[in-house]
Amino acid sequence: MRTRKPRTKYTHEQLRRLLDVFSQRQYLDLTERSKLAVELGLTQTQVSPGLFCIW
């Protein structure tokens, strides 16, 4: 049986920044997503529009 990765708990600052960026543009290219991930201390996968949820 495969083990699941634990759910990512975003900080308030990370969520605010993600919402700001994705409210301007829904999709980022690979370079933009990579830069944002480094800036926020996340992986590129965690910086995808459908993967963070605030509710």
C-alpha cells in the first residue's frame, strides 16, 4: 500500500501571495511558477492553481 504525502499547510503569507498572483493570472509558465515556489519556500507542484484551497 502506498503512503500518502501529508497535506500542505500554507501559512497566511503564502496564501495571500498565491491568491494575489493567481487573481492576476490563472496560469503561470514554468519559470514564473519556479520563482514563486522558491520565494514562498514551496515546491512547484504546491504552487499550482488547483492545489491550494482556503476553505
